[in-house]
Amino acid sequence: MKITNLSLTNFRNYKKQTINLSPSTNIFIGNNAQGKTNILEAIYTIALARSYKAKDKDMILTSADFYKISALIDFYNRDEELMMIGANEGKKVFANGAEIKKLSDFIGRLNVVLFSPDDILMLKNGPGEKRKLMDMSLLQISKQYIEDYTAFKKQIKLRNDYLKYLLPKIKEEDDEIKDDMLDVLTANFISTNKKIFESRKKFLDNLSKLTEQKYTALSGEKASIKFDYQINFKEDIEFYKERYRSDILSGTTQYGCHRDDIKFYKNNEDFETTSSQGEMRMLSLSIKLALADMLKNMKGESPVVLLDDVFSELDKNHQNRLLSVLDKSMQIIITTTDILKLGKLALDNAKVFMINHGTVKEIENNG
């Protein structure tokens, strides 16, 4: 899977820009705040029909009322044009000119893996970032997960809205909350939770094994890497009934897959409390490398690899290890503030672009 052409209209700081990409390595150079990361965000957004860091309205160029991203991709040895248009009212997606009504029929046509300096926050910023890793990965891997995840989000909203509705109706002297509608909503919530839990559990089991291999290859250190999926979901409706009053008073569903967490262990020690910043970075990169392999194995096509200023955090030795571990069939897109920070392995046969104030220009590769 390769992107051959990317076109942006009114996206972030790009009024109108078309970029012809190499099927191997592409390097975007520029000072900070020139638009390098915006290129990667556009690719990620058209792959998953959502940004990893912003709402649709936030990606629209100032003074414009919509943005458009188009990508021509080599998909299973045939060309396919993907397009996404976002506005304040919402977004629409298209494939080869035809509108795709269901996002589950659009997501997965282009697969990407994003490496960024913020990946380390996955280990430091709590359960939300870890759940996001699972969900964004599974949305690309499984069409069924897209439908299950959509149903899960719908059911939790319905239940939470009804909990808020019930708040003024409960009395302090009530020993037990009995409500038929809440029973139905809770049963539906449990059903959708079960599907999410089963998919996440299987995903993490596979990812853990691959991550251990990648950590050894990337760090040069043989280590046992384990993931502990800390499940917040209960399948017993009586468990939730006992907590009806607490849920109503808080106005939220306090137990479910939306509260799951992951603990990472290296040689049976908690990674988050015993590891250095460098070791955390190695684990974050190893997880993404493992994910890239999973996507290729499960989809039959290599994902596009997005490296957002990652090399500035790595010495030349670890840069070379990272590039050597990546599958050679994968298209790689790199951003950097200084091409001199990149080793020869990154520059070999690479297409190089200079970005300045939202304008992209291909330049000669002198590496």
C-alpha cells in the first residue's frame, strides 16, 4: 500500500498543495510551525476518517469554510482515489468519486502507523492514551470492530443520558433502584462491552509477543516484555444493578471498557515506574513497529509509516536500528527540522521536500 499523490485544500496552513510521493522514503524538512506535521496529520486523517489530535473544524484553514484531503493510493496493485471533505457541519468521504455512507466501508482502505515524540505519553498519561492505541489500531484492522465500537459509544451515551434523567427522580429512602428502562440499557451496554473486550484482549495478546521481538531488535537488549490488560468490564448485570444509585448520582457509567487500562512490564517490573525516559521511548517505538507488522500480516498490505520528528530523539545507532527493523516494502514519510540529523540509511533513495509557510517544494537529495 503506497500513497502516490496527496492533495490538500484549505487544510491547516495549506491553501492548495499537491505532492507526488516516492513509494519508498519521503523526507519533509522545515523549521517548526511551517506545516510538516500537518502533512502527516492529513494522511492519518484520510486513513482513519479522523485526526489523532483535533476536531474537523479545527483543521479548516482560517477564512475557509471547509477542507479537502485527496490521496491517490496503490491499493492491492490497483489505483484508488480517496477523498475526505470536512466542514463545521460534519464530514463526507469518497472512494473513486463515489460517496461512502458508512465510515466502516471507508476506514481500512489506507492503513497507517504514526510514530511521534508524543508516543511516550502513552506510557505516562494514563489509561486514555492506552485505550486510544488499542481502538485506533483495531479500527484499521477490523471492519467488525468499527461497527462494534460505534455501537459501544452509542450505548454508553444512551445509558449516561438516562442516568442523568433519573437523578431528580430517585429518593434517599429508596433501598434499591428499580427501573425497567435502565435494566434494558444496562443489558445492551454489557452486550456491546463484551465485544469490545474480546477484540482488545486478542489484539493485546498478539501485540505483546511482537513487541518483545521488536524491543530486542531496536534496543539491542534481550528483555521480557509483557502487557497486563486491566479489565474494568463486568458481564454480570447484577454487578451494575448494585451500583445503579452510584451511577445515577455521578451521572456516568463507572464500570466498562471505557475505563480499561494496560500495564507494561519489562522483566516482570512495572515499566512506568522503573524505566528511564530512553527505555520508555524504545518501548513506544517497539509497540508501533509491532503494530506495523500486525497490519501487514492481517491486511496483506504494508501500512504507510509516518515518522514525525522521531529521529531528533534518537542517536544515529538507534536511527539505523529503527530503519533496519522496518519492513523494506513499507512507504516511509519522515519529518525533520534538520536533514543533518538523519543518517545515511534514512537518506538513501529518499525523495526530499522543503516546507516553508505552508508551501512544499521538492529539492535535490545531496545525502
